[in-house]
Amino acid sequence: ISPDGKTVAYVLHGELWAVALNAPDAKPAQLLVTRGEAHDLRWSPDGAWLAFVSDRGDHSFIALYSTAKKDVTYLAPSSDSDQHPVWSPDSKRIAWLRIPGDRNALLFVPHRTALPWSIRVADVSSGKANELWKAADGPGSAYRETDSDDQLHWTANSEIVFPWERDGWLHFYALPASGGEARLLTPGSFEVEHVSLSADRKTLVFDSNQDDIDRRHVWKLSFASDASANAPASAPEELTSGEGIETQ
């Protein structure tokens, strides 16, 4: 659903469609005719753009549909797998994951290392993109995702939070949206799983088995409201506990 609540975009037979919600007689309309299959639709906060993944089978692109011009732009297309777009709060930039193809990735076989994945960011007005950060070789070079729709989270203090299995555990790391070093947010011998960023982008809520290896409980990370203080307000704070399991 668009930020103004007037339009819903959806995928039908792999193609991008939309229908107006504020007109009783509105008819669904196909927005584009493209190759591959569209998925992971993400409206820009200002509603001017609709980002999506254009999946071509052995590779994929990040595509931007302009609601004004009714056309599509592909951001830094390559033969890699580009996935999981996320918008900056001001709709001026977009970041995504780039995962290189790997002919050695086999089903049901442990996949510990690979060609390192990266985070890329593009300026929407110019379409110019660059590599913001790249995983190191060795452990963590093979991408491991959280069990959530969104893998990247652009916070109010202009950081991008992402999962990384660098130390053998799946943890959250934060990276300045301007570039720099990634810092560990959730240290310890446990795994993060599901995650959700609040609407104001100041709070990240997730579940993990921190301090209770056999169960999962709900935790949160708080972030500053501006880029001048790019550190969490506190260490992860536990919201639930006990003998139950709280998740999703």
C-alpha cells in the first residue's frame, strides 16, 4: 500500500500491477511489461517511486518504477543477485544487497564461505550507485538472512542495520549510510531471527536466544533520532522472558 494509502501495488503472474483504493470503480492496471518476475515491492516514503526486484533466474536487478513518468530504471545492473531494497527516510537514496553467483552452492550441503556479498547504495535522482560495504573473506562471506521480509533497515540516525554471520553466529551490525566500518550491535553466543523496524525508524525489535539458548525472547535496540549520534541508545534490551518462547 502506498504511503498516502491511495494505491495498492501487487504482483500478478510475475508482473507489476496496481489499483486505486479511493475510487469505487477503479480498475486494476498493469504498470509494466518486463522480463523475469517482480517481487519485494517497496514504496519510497514520498510515494514517488516503487522499487522492486526483477528476478531473471540466475541473477536479479533492483528496479525503480516512477509513478510520474511511468517508466522503469535498473540500478547498476550486473550478473549478480541484487535483493532486498531499502529506502532512506528522505526517499533520495536506496540501498540493497548484492550477492555474487556461486556455482558451488549445493542444496542440503553446508555453505560456509562464498564470494563475499556486499551492500550497495544509489542516488535516486542520478541513478549513480556505489559499493557501500563488502563482507570479508572467510566466515560470513556467504550471506545468511534473518527470517524476515526486510534484511536491511535504514534507521533514523542514518545507519543501515543488517545481519552478518561473521563470528559464526547471526548478529546485527550497523553501518553508516555514508560508508565506513560495520560495528557489532548484538555480541554474544546467540542468534537473531525475526526483526522489525518501527515506523519512526528509532527502534528495532527482534527475537533471539540471548541468555536463554533453548528459547527465544523478544528484544529491542533503540537508535538516536538524527545522524549526529550514530550509536544505539543502549545495549539490547530484553522485553520478554521466562519459560515461554516469544518470536515473530
